[in-house]
Amino acid sequence: MLIEEEIQQKAYALGIEKLGIIKPEAMLDYADRLQERMERIPNGEVIYGGFTRFADVKKNIPWAKSIIVAVFHYGHYIIPKEIGDRYGKSYLVDSRFNQDSPERQMLIAFEDYLHDLGIKTASNEHPGITAMRWAAYKAGLGIIRRNNFLYTEKGSWIGITAWAADKEMELIEKPSLVECSVNCNKCIKACPTKSLSSPYTMNMVTCVSRLSTSNDMVSYDDETNKQMGGWIYGCNVCQEVCPMNKNKWEHKDVFPGLADIQQFLSPVQIINLSYEEIENYLTPKFFYIKKESLWRWKLNAINMMVNEYKEEYMAPIQHALEDKYEIVREMARRALEKISML
Ligand code: SF4
Ligand code: SF4
């Protein structure tokens, strides 16, 4: 048996859904795809220019002779609706930096196996050694749909990781998935901010996932705030509406630690938490909002409460008038003005 096949068999025995191996050079055309994307959206160079470093893996890891790409399914965890409608699901069950998660354990065991084979590897949990979706696509592990997500037979609720390896190997799979129907534009129509403006064209700057995790000390205009609706951290809309994801999420397993922090995830709780508590309870899991920018949590919570206003939200919004950050106090003042006009 070829070493590539042995590695794949071990990966599948450990629970990895798909595994392929590409040459580092296979990623070079990612720069072209990025260029196309940059040309399609305003300010594209500024937004996506930094990603070009992912195309030339050998530039960053000169000894890399192959890239091993693994796809794992995370869409099997129990996520209560009240938090699944407010938080990006991938963040709720994020295995990166979570040593207790079964997916992290699985990937560590796989990496140990590679090392036992004498293969040197390089990887990192975030941001990764290359562009993960494109690497998985090039390895034939799935297809990229019009909402820009990589899909396998299990839908788009999947994580991708990759290792640079010092051994020359190649194993390309052949996905057996049908492309998006030319008549389908459900994801584009449903995108609340129109960030996904046409097939494969997404403006990262206006995506709710980005807006709700931004570390820039800015609050957004009224229209953007309204478009963000009830989202507090991330957004699932373009994946939820996709027919290719229909019935693909299996609510069956408990994600380690999720129940422990669930009590802190409501907008009222976020307002009531001190910044120290936010850092202790939320930052380890939701690390895109940095420690220096924890006020973003309060802005997002206030915004959600305005967009889905209920009587019980009045007290926490008033409480935010006393926040230590002016940007939060200002958001609370704007919120009370809007509520008074309801
Ligand atoms: S994650 Fe939400 S805001 Fe971002 S492109 Fe998808 S639907 Fe639009
Ligand atoms: S919603 Fe339709 S167009 Fe969008 S990714 Fe899914 S199948 Fe493709």
C-alpha cells in the first residue's frame, strides 16, 4: 500500500471525514482566484491583499514538499436554538485552541501518527498555513459553492486543517457532489448585509461575521446595525438557507464546555458581565474579539436588543449608559432614542 493510502486510512480510522494530499505548488493559483475576487469588490486589494501569502506555502515553509489536508465534520453537536440564532455555529463548536474537543484530540492524534512515521510537519490552528477551503478543493475533498463555503457530502458544517509535510506525496480525491443549480441564489438573497452580492463574491468587510468581531473602535451606521439583526457573534444565514445543507446538522453530541458558558451568551448577561468576566468566560472561545476590544461584545448585545426589542431589555440598555467606554455609552444613548420611536 502506498504511504499516502496508509495515511488516509489512519485518518479515517481516527474519525477524519476526508483526507487528501497536494503539492505545495497546487496552491499557487490561489493568488489568481484572490486577484479575481479583489477585482470584484470595492477596495478589494486592501481587504484581501494580505491573503496572498497563503498561495506560496514554500515561501513561508521552505522545506514543505506536500500539504496534507483534512476535513472534519462538526455539525453533530447540540446547539440550543437561542444561541444558534445569535452566534456562528462554527464558533460555538470551534475546536481550535480547545484541547478538550474531540476534533482537536483527533487532529493531535493524527499529527502524532505522522511524526511517528518520521514525517516532519508544520501547522497552526489559526490562521493556518494556507487557504484552507482552496486547499481542500484542490485535494478533491469537496466543492466550493456559491456562498464560498466548502461542501462535502455532509454539507458545509465542516472544519478544515492542513499540515505542511517534508515528504513528497500526493493523493487527490474526486468529489461526487452536484454543483449549485444555476437558478439557485437563496444564499445571495438571504444575506442580511448584501455582503454576498453574487455567486462567489463576498465582501468580507460587510459580512456580519466580520462586523460583529471587528476590533476597530467604530460603531456602525443605523442601516448596518439594523441589517445585523439578532446576530451577536458571527452569522449562519448563507449556510442555513442553503438546500445543500438541508437536514445535515445532527443535534446529538454535547460539545465540551458549551453548557458552562451558555448562561453568559444572552444579550442581557453580556451587558451585566464585567469586562474581566467577559475576558474570563467568553474570550477563550470567541477569540476574534481581542482583549483590548471587549466593548465590541456590549455594542453587539445592545444592537441585538434594539433590533429585537422587548420590555426586559430596557434595564440592561439603561445600565450600559454607565459603561466605562464612551463608545458603549453612546450606543446605549442611540438605542434608547430608537426605542422611544418604536
Ligand atoms: S455569513 Fe451572513 S453576512 Fe456573511 S456572507 Fe453569509 S449571510 Fe452574508
Ligand atoms: S443556497 Fe443555492 S446557490 Fe447558494 S450555495 Fe446553496 S445551493 Fe448554491
